[in-house]
Amino acid sequence: MFAAIWAFLVWIAPYVISAAVAMGIGYLGGKLFEQDYKQPPSPSGDSQSRSWMPHTTEREGSPHPRAYGRNMHHGNIIAKWTDVSNEEREILHMIIEHGDGPTQGIGSNVVYLNDQPVGNFTDVNVQERLGTMDQAVMTGFEKTKLEYEIGTELIFEVEQTFTTPNDFFDDIEYTLMWPNGFFKYQKDGDQKSSGVSVKVRISETGLNNWTTVFNEMIWGNSIDPIFKLYKLSTLGFTCTLGKQYDLEFSRLSEKGERHYNDVFIKSVREVVNVAFAYPGKAMIGIRAVATTQLSGNVDIKVIREDRLVNVWNGTAWTIQYSRNRAWVVFDILTQPVISGNGGGLPYVIERYEGLDPMYLDLAFFYEWAQWCAYQIPDGYGGVEDRMPCDVIIDFQTDIWTFAIDAAEVGRTHLYWCGPSLTGWIDKAINEVIDLVTVDNIMA
């Protein structure tokens, strides 16, 4: 009986060994070349308010732009309105947001309006805010205005009513326009002043309780377009927060012979007396004469040096502008919240909203950063970093997926080694490494 069992074991042993070797090679190959990345552990526990971790694949809301390196920005116009200067021209105000700060800023780079440098336009003023948490309001933007273009002509004894869409403003402005000039030609060809009588009334919406705020003869003598701006606060009317209003416009005088005084309701603005500084948002503010070049859609572009990141130089951390791919990925994974302004208040990391840096292999990231910063020919007679990172994250993603993608573009594979995130760099090997083969698996 024992002889039979022994003979069976001798017969099956080669098959068992072959199966074990195949399983071992399959397991090892899967570990070496697997494409399904493990999700990072949750070392800090779930949030009490949302029960989600910011470094997982769960998402909330819409993506918010986050830019690294040197990029061209179109930006989002978050506020736009017009003012009037000397009755002869409108001044366009625009606030353009370019994403989260703090950033290095536009520096000496040129801002483009409709693909033209701002220097091609009349009286353009450009201001910038770097996206610090304590940034001040830009000059000339101390109030925010919601503007509604109307552009309808006032006809004799025809009342026109505009209802404010909102109820959270402190004042109302309106602009009257004479687009074809405002004058009278005498029979001898001489140019004289012309007048037009305009009445404006206001009532809380739905009450039909009208108050006359303006009833005057307006005079003008110009062959160029004329703009006149009026504020209800200076006309003796105080708006109340939480109320909507109806504005009624009417022309009380007919157009006489040889009079050029066609008057239009150009626009109405709801004025909010709150100085919005938009802390943490990198912005530029533009004030320019509202010429026909800037009518309709306005495209604004600027090349900017973007988000500041935390950089390790081998001995200490520094918050600075950097295009280094390793430190960009480090910033994406840890999501630091930076306070200060780099001047009187130095930049300081208040907290991390992503992974705690203690779970990232600093030695590996430092090695990767040095490899990325290695200088190579740029094709124009100079040199450049081997692996810079210039990217605007304005699409829906999660930080883990983006970090993996950004690392692989930089010829690096991230993986978890226990509780620590480390990686390997796809570079030339100049030292002895362990090679796993069938022979040493058998051994």
C-alpha cells in the first residue's frame, strides 16, 4: 500500500511543481504589470460633515480651475459693467478669474483683448490679484454691479417699464444714450443745443405705488454719442434690500424739426455696496473705454505663471512658483491651503485637505524632482527642464487619478508600499538590480 502511494506522489510531483511555478509567475507578473491601481488608504478617518475623503474618487459639485506652471488663460468673466466718463464715453469694467491662488502672476507678460495687446486700445488699465487669502479689493471695483443691457428707444408718450430681476442690491443706476449725437441744426447751418424731456418713476414690484425720481429737460450739443448716468441714491430715492422694483421711463417732448435727440435706455444696473475681494481667487481687473472693438463678446487672454507649491530642496521646504512635475503632483495629492501674501505676511501652509505628507515618500519625490529638473537642449540653442508640468485642471477628475496620469506623463509609476506612497522612475539603470526569473523562483 505504501509503495502504491509513493508511486502516485512520484508521478504527480512534476505537475504540482509546474502548476506552482505558473501560479508564482502569474502572481508576480500581475504585481509587476498590473494596471488597476490600488486606492490609497484612509489614515485620517472620514469627515464628520460629509463622510467622504477628498483623495478618493468621490466628487462634489463642478470642477474648479487649478493651474500649475506657465499657461495661457482665457479665464471667466465673473463681473462686468459700464460706467460713464464726462458724458462722452462709457468705461468698461471687467473682473476675470483665473482659478485658485496663490499664483506667481502675469509679471511683465502682455494681456490680450480680442487677440490684440491691451496697448492697442484707448486708456486701458490692468490690475492683478494673486489669489491670496488677504488680498485687497481692486481700485475702481469697490462696488459690484449687475448690468442689464436694454438698448430701446424712448418714444413720445410711450411708457417703458423695466423690472429688476433681483432683490439683494443697495442702489439702482440707469444710463441714457443719444447714439446719433444730441444737437439742433439751424437753417443757416449753425449747430445749437437741443433738449428732450424725460420722466422716470419707480414702484415696488406689484404695488403700483409710483414715485417720480426724475422729470427734467435734458440738454445737449454734440455730434458725437452722449451718455448720461443717473443713480437713484443721488435722485433722493433709497432702495430697500429684499424688494424688487419697477422702473418706468417715458419721453415727454416730441422731436422737433432739425433736432437730433433720439434717446435710448442704454442699460440698468443693480448696485451692491459690498467690496468683494474674492479671497483665494487669482484675478485681473480691466478698465477700458467701451469702444466698438470691445462690444459683444470679449475674449481676454494672458500668459501667467501659476500656482505656488511647496518645494523641498533637500534640507528645507519653501513655498514658491515651480513647474517641477514632482512637486506639482505632491501638491495635487496633499492639497495644501496656503495663507499669507509673500510680503509682510510670509506664505504659510495652514492645513492639508488631501493626503497627509507623512504618507508620501519624500526621498522618492526629491529624487524624482531632481530627475525632472535635469537640463536638456530645448531645440533653440538653449536648455530646458526635462519634465516640466504646465497644466490647467479645468475638467472633472479626482486627485488620485490625475496624480497617476501626471506621473506617468513624467515617466514615473506611483504605487503604495505599505502606508507610504512611493514610485519608480523609468530611467536608465546604472546599478545592479535583482532580476526575477523562473530559475530564481525555483531556487
